[in-house]
Amino acid sequence: MEIAFLAQKDWEGKVIFDRPRHKEYLRLPLDWPRINQFPEWFTAEAGKRYVVRNVTEGLERSYEGAELWEGVAIGLSGGEVVRMEVE
């Protein structure tokens, strides 16, 4: 998955990744389509390892899924585009 960030002025914060809510909260085996569903586009799973690459700066770091739920720190300069890849 690739994510692009852009800020009009300097900004620092966290990118917080979603968890598999269908499994964690509803105890469903699959993300069943429901009328009032909140889509799960990309979810990080506990116990699974992910590599997050800051393509713009050429940096790479490995995270456990639960760490992604806590967030990945990111800083942007005004007008700068930062691209990240998650595998």
C-alpha cells in the first residue's frame, strides 16, 4: 500500500493504522458486508510484521501490527510531499 502526505504548513503528528475491527470487536471470521459497515481498507494485524518505507527520505523500519495501531510519527514541511509504502 502506498500513502502520500501533503501539508500547507509545517506539521508533525502520527499516522495511525486501523485494526481488523470485524475480528477485534465483532468477533466475525471475515469482514462481512453489512448495511452499516465501516469499510476496512487496510488493517494491521497484531502479531504480524510490517515494513514501512519513507520513499521520499529513503528510510525503512519494521513494525509489529499493534505498534502501527499506536501510530508512526511523521513530520512535514509546508508544501512538501512525503510518500510512504507499507508491506
